Amino acid sequence: MARYIIKFGGTSVANIDRIKHVADLVACITCEGHQIVVVVSAMAGMTNQLVGYTKSLCPLLTTPEHDVVTASGEQITVGLMALALQQLNLKSISYLGFQVAIKTDATYTNAKIDHIATHILEESLAQGIIPVVAGFQGISDHNRITTLGRGGSDTTAVALAAALNADRCDIYTDVEGVYTADPRVVFNARKIDTISHVEMLELAAQGAKVLHPRCVELSLRYNVNVRVLSSFHLVSGTTIVNEETLVEQTSIRGIAHNLSEAKVTLESIHPITIRMMADLFSTLSREHIAVDMITHTNAGHGLKNVLTFIVNKEDSMRIHAKIMELRSIIGFDTLAIDPNIVKISIVGIGIRSNLEITSLVFQTLADHQIDIQMVTTSEIKISLIVAHDHMTKAINVLHDALQLEAVTE
């Protein structure tokens, strides 16, 4: 008998008909003799609606009351899912995060899981009951409801799989798996059959929307086997595997893109020193503003000295204000924030050591007259910043040049 955690996202439980459909899927798996724990998100769009309610009263989402409100969406779906399973003559009980005792820290709206008490779920499974657990929810040591932030239900599912020593965590969504690129941008993008945890983590971190990076990081840390499947179409999906199971060769898995970032550029006729950068980035760190892809060029006194880095667009206004406060300390002449960029990342194990791939990427973009504003590399990725207007063309020509339409495993 295998033990599976099965998670259904918001689109999969968007209405009563969809809930009945996924209940049928669960029933089929149960009939095979497996132990099942179901994790559900709120119905599609409900969490955004609840967040809107809280923002209308208090724009700063920092209090426990925000989490009380936004966690309520999952309470509806766990009850409905348990009812749907019961109508199929299956024994099922719904559990909220605090009932399972998913213990978290007190970082409201973005809590981290500290510990999961499994005895309640183990007792249910031993009695042949299908537990339906609310994703996204937890409870702090102060006995207050918490929520886990973006991708919270996926995080709940993987954390439960680790805590319960599940054989696998299946995450059902509205896509058929992980693709070599966003199918909405690249018409000949192909579904990937298998991908390593490390590659999936990089794709997720660079903008692929299938799984949240936090969920993939957990699966990597606790060696949880994960499958991404569609609840709309019965296809094999994508399996996330250990890196050791893949042969040691360079293999480009996919291209991710991120439209949620902006480029910050400071220019000065005076050299930008390491002390100035330390003051700047320490200030941004205290404001919990993440920085990526830093480049620094000192041309000398009287010439243009430049510091450039990438931030989240949502932080742009705060960044502008904070940097202007530091102007007398770090002494720059101009500050520019450009939101009209896209970060394109090519991901695959061993990519940095394969010079042919690096050469091909640059040659392809040069042939199509697409300028690169910034570039960084790591062992498993090449990330490029290009103008937003060139996004679709750049991703498609790179996808073709790297022959990713042939990638399926």
C-alpha cells in the first residue's frame, strides 16, 4: 500500500462541478488500495477577493487579522471536498491547519512551517478515512491563525508528504506539467517528462509559474518525490526527481521568464566605492528588499561610474524613496528605475561549463538584433535582461536555437 499526498489548486476546485470531478479522481486512486491525504486551495479568485477586503480596511498586510480573513477560503473548500467524497461513499474528514497542528512562526501573511503534528492524520489513515487538509494555513505559538504566502498550498502538501513519509506528492493544477517554456509565449513548447529538483527550483525561481520556489525547495531538502499533473486532462505530467537519477551531461531543460522585475541604475562622476554599496544594500536588506544581478563599473573620476541591479517591481517606489534618502551618503548623480524589462533564464545542469551553449545564446540574440542589458551565469543557468518589447521574439528564437521543441525527458 502506497501513501500519497494529493493537492488540488484553485482552478481544480473552482466550483461544485470541479470539486465533484476531483472527488472522482480521488476515488479512483483510493480504489487502488492507496492511503490518500488530500490538500486543497481556496476556489480560484477567492483569496484575491479576501485580500482585497482586508486591504480596503488596512493597506498594510501585517496583522493576524489579515490571516484570519484570507485563510477562510480554504475552510470552504475542505468542507465541500469532504462532502463530495462522502457522497461517493468514501469516509472523509476535513481538517483546518490548526486542527492538524501545522505549527508556524508568527510572520503573518508569509509564515514558515516549523513542525507538523501527524498523529491526527495517522489515526484517520489507519481507520480508512481520507483526510482533507486546508492548504495555506497554519497556527503560531501564540495560537493565532497564520497563512503561508504565495504557493502556500503547494508548500503545505510537500511539507505533509515529508512529515508523513509519503511515497509521493501529486500536485494537480490547470496545466499538464512543466514545459520547456511558457506555452502562451512559445507555441511549440514541449512538456518535460522528468526534471531534477535543482533544475525545477531554478526554473521556479526565475519565473516559471507551475510551482512556487518554496515548495520545490522543501521537496529538495526532504527528498520528496513530486509530480505535476493536470486535473483537466489525464496525462502523465512531469515528475521531479533526484539529480543523481539523471546522467551527467549538459541538458537544457527549459526557458523561464520573469516580468515582475525592474532595473535600478545609479550613475556618478565619482567612483562608487565598496563602502557606498555596503550602505546601500544594507539599507535595502533592512527593508526586506531582495536584490539580484548586481553589476558595477568604475571608470574613474569625472567619468561615468555605474551601479546596476535588479529588484521586484512591487518594491520600486520604496526603493526610490530609500535610495534618495541615502543620496548625501553614497553620492550618486542620477537614479533611474526601468520597469520595461524581462529576465530570461535558460536552465540546465552543467550549462556554465558548456561553452557552445553560451556562444549559441549570444550569437542567436545578435543575429536577431536583440540587445542584452545584463547577464549572469551559474552552474545551471544563464540569465539575461532584455527590453520588454523583445521578450516574445527572444524567447522563441532561443527556444528554436536550443532545439527545445525536441525535449520530453
